[in-house]
Amino acid sequence: MSSADVLAIFSGALTTLLLSACGIALGLPIGLGMAVTRWARVPVLSQIVAVYVSLLRATPLVTLLLLLFFALPNVGIPVGPISAGVIALTLNTSAFNCEVWRASLMDFPKEQIEAAQSVGMRRGLRFRRVVMPQIVRTSLPGLINEMSLLIKVTPVLAVVGVVDITRAAVRIGAETYEPLPPFFVAIAIYLPIVYALVSLQRWVERRHVRLEAAA
Amino acid sequence: MNMMTSPELAATNTSQILSVAGLSKSFGSLQVLDNISFGVARGETVCLLGPSGSGKSTLLRCINWLERPDAGRIVLDGQPIGITSGGVVMGDRELSLMRTRIGMVFQHFALWPHLTVLQNVMEAPVHVQRRPKDEVRAEAEALLQRVGLFEKRDVFPARLSGGQKQRVGIARALAMKPALLLFDEPTSALDPELVGEVLAVMRDLASEGMTMVVVTHEMAFARDVASRVIFMDRGVVVETGTPEVFFNAPTTERAQQFLLRYVAAPAAPSTLTTPQT
Amino acid sequence: MIHDFGLVWLDRELLLTGLGNTVLLSVLAGFCALALGALLSTVLMNRSRFIAIPGQAFVDTMRCTPFLLFAYIVYYGLPSLGVNFDNWGAGLAALIVYHTAYMAEILRGAWAAQPRAPIEAGMAFGYSGLRMFRRIVLPPLMLSAGPVVGNQVIQIVKDSAFLTIIALPELTHAASSIQSRRYIPFAAFIAAVLLYWAICLVVEAGVAAVGRMAEARR
């Protein structure tokens, strides 16, 4: 493997990371919105969200990706590999995020909302200043866990032609007739990133435990 | 015939069901038991008393080798526990066999959470002693009747109060038909109003002639039920004697100090004398 | 659209074979991963650091590695070690090795959360060895770990879809074939998605049943 090859893998990695970041950035607020919808028991919409989340958590990302990539152009929405990738990542991660947010919302102590009501806070204000800050804290470990899971599934984007890290590794392997080394390089890039996220998650959990103990 | 040779054991007679000789145990640099020796005769109820940290629980747990003593010999009904008469440490199977002859009741009940009350009582007799299930079930139900929990036989332990759990624990131990029952602070984890129901069961057992060794802080129980009291402090047996002697006229100073601290009022007369007019 | 699903129905054998393969792979991998994970968790909890640390290193590496890349390495790498697996063998091996690490971590956590007193009672009543494990240790452990293990099984099902990359004829691969032959991507993949959903609902029903048993005893 030449240095140009390694560079190709790194640029593939960059593509992968950028797409992951998009997926994460979009998935967080969408997941939150869906969780709030179910928590507030909005009629019809909550049921739709429930079905949607259940479906998406059961669907493998590669299947979802292939579905979007091949089916959307068929119904008139032209998507290239990158858009299909981002959409698939977003749909997938938003469903899992929804469940993380929802768990925090359901665990949220009712008395705090009642306390806010009793001082005259209206719904929007209550949510912004009382509920949100706390559920962000309790959801954080789960959300970070979901981020690490998302990064671990991004190699699949190569399946639809995104020139990501997997594509680069496969191509180099085919050219050099040595399939293994590029994959080891690819793993060597992924490992520290995921490890960093997992460590971050553990750190956040420990801090949370300490804060709870002090409270 | 006994195989014992040490002088402490020379005076044993056939009615002695448990003999402990020269028992010592350290945890790291802390000596918890220091050369403890005593015997328990058939039908006796022996109460181990003493301040926290005196080694009472450790001593109890050494009897069935839940803790492994550093030195000493324990003999149950003529058979050594933990170390064979040849001096070899017992393997798992031998040790487990010995343990089936000693019943234990735990401070925190230690019931098996995945089994119902009846299943808890039946479990070891069926699966360890390999007795026929129907026979065990009949006995288990009778035992539960005796401790007053027959109606709860199909309930899971998580749904019981502490006192109920402990009574199940006693039934579970009795189901093994042990030669000896060990009680490790059986009421220490109970709310005060639940203590009485457990002590009542223990009182009945004692009066029926069950051989019991009880670690407890319940002084009234020790005074009323024990046939002998062993007072320990800092790993040593300080004083032993009948409850009458120990509670009314302790001979050692440490025993006197202990009684002052732990017994709120001096021993009250057991019957009220009516004023003679 | 209905017409498209009709075409899928014509190819239902292919789809159902794919479903069968997915289920077969997942069940085999699930059982093996759980059994090996139980063994590995004893390694993780071993007092000797020489044994525990390599085990933990393996688990941490698997947990930070994307499954797809690992599957590629197993598929391309095993031949150079002299082991000649076809795509089935490589796929199954990758699933098992990967998820053994996760199961070991799950079981270790579940074991650490177990109370010690009932086990001590087991010792006092004469239990030891295999009998102790089967009757006293394992049942409460399984009840407590049930939901997390169930989630991991669902993860195994979804990871099996990645194996389409190495041309394993599982469900996603079948849907791809139908799609490429009949140009009905929407119907083909939606059918696959619904089948994956069905599998997950079955696993979740099992988890719920275990959860109810655990709740009754809690």
C-alpha cells in the first residue's frame, strides 16, 4: 500500500465522518421532536410516530439505504448516493434517539412540572426552562451511545457508491491484490473515534452519578 | 468412635453434637477469632453474644465453612467439617455433603428470588438431598403451616414482609432435617414490630429440642430461651454460662460493661408480686 | 404499486428463503454468542490480570469496530490463515465472534448487579458446581439480563443484513435480487423491511414475556 493509498483511505474517512456528522446533527432534533410528540400524546401523530420508530428500529441500515437509493428515484425523487446516505442515517438515528429522549421524558418527575405550573409558567416556557435542561443531561449518555453506533454503521454507505472509507479500502485491495491491509487501516481510523465516544459516554455517566449523589 | 486426639476434645461425650476446638481466623492483619473452643450438646440452644466486631458472625460462618478458618477443628456429630481426619482439605462435594446436615438462617433472609415460597422450601431437599418430590412437598407444606405461612406458599419472596421472609427462611432450613441450626442475627434486619413473630418460631423450635446456635442482639430472647450463653469480645470467648448466671451475676468485667451498655434495665422479676394487704 | 407487490409475491420463494436464512443465521449466531459470551465473561471477571486484560482488550476492540469492516476482514483474512470458509462460514463466524464480545459485556454487567446472599445460601444448603450454577445462579441472571440480551439479538438480526456484501443469500440480498430483476425497488425492499419488523416483533414479544416473569419476582 502506497502513501497515496493511505491518503485515499483518509479522504474516504473524512467523507464518512462528514456524513455521520450530518446524520447526527439532523437526527438529534428530529428524535427530540418525535419524543415530545409521543410524550404530549398528540392524537394521531403519536401513533404514527410509534409505528415509525418501531419500524425503523427493526430495519437494518443497509436495507433502508438500498430502499431509499433505488425506490426514491422510482417515485420521482432523484437522490444520489450521498443524499440517500444522509437520509438513511438520519431516519435510522432519529428513531433510536427518539427512544432515548422518550425514556428521559417518562422518567421526568411530575412534581417539577407541577411546581412550574404553580408559579404560572406556561407550556412553552415550562418546557424550555425546566424540562429541556434536565432531559438533556439524563439523555446524554444514551445519545452519545447512539452516536457511536451510528459511526459504526457508516461503512455501509459504500454499498450505494458513496466514496467513503469502505469504498476506498475495497478499491485499494482490488488494485493491490492484498485485501487485508487497507481494511486494517480503515479499522485503525474508526477505532479511536468510537473509543473516544465510548469514553466520553462513560465520563458523562460518572459525572451524572456524582452530581446525583451530591444533590 | 471419635478420631479426635486433642485434649480439648477428650472430654466429649456422645450427646455433644458440635465441637469447636482451637478455631482461629484472621482477615489480613486483623485477627477476628483467636483460639476459640466450645461444644454444643444435643438439644441445647447456645446464644453467641458480644459487641459488634467481636467475631460472633465469623465464628458462626466458620462452623459450616462459609468462612475458611486458619486453624482449628470443627466436628459435627463425630465427623470433621472442612478438613478430613487425615488432614486434607475437603473437596467441594464432601463439604457440600457436610453442609446439608447444618441448617442456616441468614440476617438478610437470602431466599431464592426466582422461586415461590413453597419452591424455596422444597428446593434443596429435592435437588441436593434427592428426596422424592411428593414426600418433600408434604413436609414443606407442613413446615409452612407451622411457621404460619401456608397461605403464602405460591407467592414470590419479593412480595413478603421481612418477618415473613425470615419465617420462610427458617422453614427452608428445617426442611433439610439438619442436626444443627445456625442463626446469623436473624432479626437484626427486621422492623421492630416484625421481630416478635420470628423469635416466637425460634422459641418453639428450642422448646421442641432443636439444637441451635444463635448470634443475636436480642437479650430478652437469650435470657429466656438460651440454655447457655457464650460472650465474645474481640475474637476471644470472655465468658460462658447459663443465662441466669450471665445476666444476673457476670463474673468478668468486660461482660459487666457489655451488659450495662446493651441491657437498658436490670433484669425484671418474671412475675409481678401482688401487694399483700 | 399493487402490481409491484404482486410481482414480489411471484418471487416469494426467494424472499422467504432469504428470510429463512436470516432467521437461521441469527438464531445460530445468537445461541453461540450467548454461550461463548458466558464463557468469556468468566474470563473478564478472572482475578488474574494476565487472563482478564487480554479478554477485556478483545471485548473493547470488538465494541469499537464496525461490523461491516470486521466481516470483510474475516472473509478476506481467513483464507490467508489457511481456513477456507465460504461466505456462509465467514458470515456466521464474523457474527459469532463479534457478538460474543457484546454478550460477555452484558452478562458481566448483569452478574455484577446480582445480590450475593442467595448464592451464599445455596452454598450453605449444599449446592456447588454445576448444580449451583443451573438452579441458583443462572435463573435470576437470565431474568435480569433478558431484555438486554433480547436487544442484542435484534442487533444480530440487523447485522446479518450487512452480510449481503459478501453475497450471502439472506433477506436483504433476496430483496436486492428481486429489485434488480424486476425493477420494483419500492415493493421489494418494503417487503423485506416488513419481514425484518416481524422478526423484531417476535423477539420483543419474547423479551416482554421474560420481563413479565422477572417483574413477578421483583
